[in-house]
Amino acid sequence: NLEWRTRNVRRQQQAGHHSGLVESRDANGAGRYRRDVRDATKYIETALIIDKAMFQKRNGSTRAEVVHDAIQVANIADLYFRTLNTRVSVVYIETWQGQNQAKIDGGQDISKAISNFNDYTARNLFKIDKDTTQLLTGETYAGGEAGMSVPETVCTPKAVGISVDINTYEPHLLAGTMAHMIGHNIGMGHDDNRDECICRDWHGCIMSQSIVGLENVQPYKFSECSRLDYIDALRIGHGLCLLNKPNEIDGIIRKNCGNGIIEEDEDCDCGSNIDCDKTDPCCDGITCKLKKESQCATGPCCDKCILKPPGVICRDALNECDLPEYCTGESGQCPADVYKKNGNPCGMNSTGFSTGYCFNGVCPTTLSQCERVWGYSGNGADRVCYEQFNTKGTSNGHCGKDAQGNFLKCEPENIQCGSLQCKDGDRTPVEDCSEHQYFRTIISIKGIEYECKSISGSSTAGAATAQFGLVREGTPCGDNLICVNQSCVSIFPYIDQTKCPSNHNNLECSGNGDCTNTNKCFCKFGWTGPDCSIQAHITTTYASPVTSTTPEGLSAVMEKKTTRYANYHGSNTVFLVGVLMSVVGGVFVTFALMALCYRKKTTRLKYDPPYAKKPMAKYVSGANANANHHHSQDDISLDGSKIMFGN
């Protein structure tokens, strides 16, 4: 039975059983010696869980203040255990401020709550080195119990207890309850109805069945029988883990936690605990770990403490040799920056030919470098500019500086790896050149003029300034040749010969992706797999058919609707055809009748042409009106027939 209130009284113990002697090995493990556990300091490594109701009872208190209250409770319990030469050491703190992580809500039987709490600790806290786990709760349970624990389980994952916070202003009450629960974990029984129990305090001791002592005076000492139960548990090996000294609170409250630097074994570090809620609400300023409800703290893949879904771009490609990075859904940080392998062709010109090679994630060409310095229309100068100036070793043409700061002449084979020679573009550099010199020279060779423009640091400038006007590393200087350290060398030593995964045709990345500097394939859109050979399923916005996961009742209704819709569709087609035929037939008959009537009417009128004008006679006055009076009835009837058939 988990409930300590109904636990059987421990068996009577012989005097010899309380000697307190256990066998241990020496430091070298060579031999054994007898050790009295009564003289050794014991350490109860305790994990504390603070539930949601504890926060609600302290309405308005910050998380740090509630944690401080819990540590104060543990410190008071530590004072109680010191009489048994035992210390309570907090090694782990977990808060359920937003939502309880186990079904320990009040109103239910407390035995059910502790069973659920035990399941939670076994599944989630198995990596924590602890001797017991205690839940501090503000809930009230159905039987009005002050607490419950699992007896004789210390040093095992089942060593759990629940202590109810009765009064937030009297932490010693909660501390006494927690000490009582830990006592049961160790193997201490109740003091009630035991002849050998001696309690020096009239109001009772900690292991009394009623935690609140006589006249509501809180016990703060352990009885003699509790001490004997403790020694006996250690003698039979139930509490051997209590003999090892814990690493204080290392791993929970670290020496460097709070310095604002994320160090080893830290998830986050938001500086002082006071500023954490403002600077990083995802981080626990006390432990430098993520809060229970947080998935991440910082990074481009973290949005308000929640991880962004996989596939969201977190780092765009900077150029054609770079590759974008996507969130993985497992970390708030963006994956490591990757790029196309060195040697990939890049810098396509207007004729469709590449003018450079990818080199360490960039595409260094003379065109791109000259555009950066001299504007959009800037371009690489003709070779004669390199031959004319870079061989001189002057400020407008050189291959860097020596140790004394003198400009170096370029060897003939390295002239295209010295000062960057450009043409066209703006007359002055588009970048700030306050620390640089720039030159524009027009030379004429065999009647042809060449523009040569360069930029360089002065002879007294530092190395970093002088490097500004030099050709970049990886710039082509010939077929399969690139510039490295102002020397024109082969590109092949800078290309990793390791291949990316290929398909059965030995095609790298199956032709559906790019090989990266990490020798992994970066697949194009619509492809996946290590070798980009698997066609990815692209989701659409079309409604999917009913699946087996649809509730049975709804599925039946939808099936009936589908069948009825299909039948209706077929009959509706026949019906529409019939209606169409009827309409066409009706229109045909109508026009036939109209044509027939019109024919008859025309036959009557053609023998007496004046009839068409007879109606106008009624507006004529005098003799003409009387002369034509005998035709008026026929005219009106004809007008009537025209109206009837005409409309």
C-alpha cells in the first residue's frame, strides 16, 4: 500500500541489529573495513518539483521567488535531518508554472495522484542522479491528507513523495511534511503505538502519524525509533546511496550560470535572474536550462520559445556558390553554413561560359571585384595593364608588401594575382577611399589606348589596408589556375577529391543537387535522399479523399453522399438532354406557327395596299373622314390581329 497512514508497523528489531556497522572497501579497493554509519554524514540528494497550484497560491510572485520558497523549505528540512547526521541536498528543481506535467490535480484520491507522479518521474527524470523526488503542491485532496510517499524506496526511481502546502506563510509546516515523506522513503515507520519510541518533545516528533503535533505545535525532531529504523535501513543496504557525497548542487545552479555566456552543459544564459524575464523569457535564470514549456531560447529557428518547423530558411544564400540553410525543427540554431564544393564553375558571362570557380563559398572573378570598387559597369582591365604595372612593385601595381613594408614586384607568372587592374565604371571608387589611394592611367600601345585603374594603400599603410586592392583568393589566372597568396597555382589541390553520394550511373547527387564542402548532397527542389535520387512528394491544396482515420459515422455519411451524388449526376444528364430537346422543339414549333400566321396575313393585305395606311384616316377631318368611315372596323380588327400575332 502506497499510503503511509495505513502502513504496517515495522517489526520489532533486535538490539544487535542496530549496531550500525557496515562493510566497506578502502580507497584502493584492496580490503574491507567495518564502518559505523552512525558516525558518517549521510546525504539525501533530493529533486524538487513545484506544481502549478504552488504558484497560484503565491499570486503575484515571480518564478524566482517561488523557487526561493521551495529551497527555504528544503533548508528547514535539512535542519531537521541534521539531528540524524544527515543533510538534505537539492540536486534538481523543476517548476510547473504553466501546466502540471502529471495528473496530480486536487479533488482526486491522493494515492492516485502519487501513482501518476511516480509514472512521470520514472519516464522523465531517469537521467537525474537523485535519491528521492518530492512534489510540493498547493492542491487539496479528497481525503484531506497532508502528504503521501512510497515507503522503503530510497535510492530507487520509486522514491517519491507528495507534500501539501497548507500555509504559504509558514514554510516550516511544509518542511516538516516533506521530512516525514522522506523518512518513509528511507524506511522509517510511524511513531504511534510503538513501545520503543521515545520522543523528547511533549508535542510529538516528525514521524507521528498526525504531522501536526499536540496543540498544533509543529514537531521538528525525529524520535528514537525513527533513528533506529534509519540505522537498520542502512545496515541492510536500503540507503547505501546516502553515503556518497553529492556534487553539492553542481549541474543545477552552476558556478558560471548567470554570466551571460552559454558554456558547457548550459542551454542558455540570460545573465542575472532579475533580467531574465525581459532578456530571454525562454531561459531559466537559476539553472541556465530551458524552461519546461520552452523548446528553445535563441537563434533564427526559434520564435517565442517555440521551434520553427523544418524547411524554414534561416540563412539565405549570399551568392551562387553559397547554399541556403533551413531549420531542422530540432534546434533553435541554424545549421552550419555550407556551400558548393571548390572548383564548381561560376560567374556565367553573356556568352554562356563560366568565368570563375567556386572557392570557399564565393565566386571571385575580376568582374565582380571591379564592380564592387568602380561601380556596376566596372570590368577587369586588359592583360597589358597587369604586365605594365604589377611588375613594377609600386603603389599602383604590386604583389603585396615585404616585412619592411616595401611593395613587392610580381613575377611574370603571377602578374594577374597582384593589384586588381580594372577599366570602365565610375571615374572614382564607389567605396570610401579615405585610407586608400586610387589611380587611373591611360596607356597607348601600338596606337591602341588602354584604361588601367587600381586602388591601394599607401607605402606606410598597414598590411590589411594594402590587401584591399589585391586580387582575391581563388580568382582565375589561367586554365585550372587560381590566385592563392598572390601566386598563380593549380586549383586541384584545393578541391576535395572525396565524392558525394551518387546513383547507379555514378552521377554525383544523381544530377539533382550540388555537392557541398561537407561532401553531402544539397538537393534541388522536388528531390530528396542522400543522393537526391528520391522524388519528393509535393503537397497541394486539393482536398484529400476520405481516409480510414475518419470517424465511422462520418465516413458512412460521406459515402452515402458520394453515391447519391454519382447517381444524381447520371440522371441529371439525361434530364438536361430531355429539357434541351423540349426547348429546341418548342422554339421550332413557335417559329413555324409565327411563319404560318405571317403568311396568311400577308395574303389578305396584298390585294388592298391602302389597308396598311387606313388607320391614319381617323385623324383626317371633313369629307375624307366620312368617305372612309365604312372601312374603320376592318382596319381596327386588322390592327388587333397584328398586335396579337406580332407580340
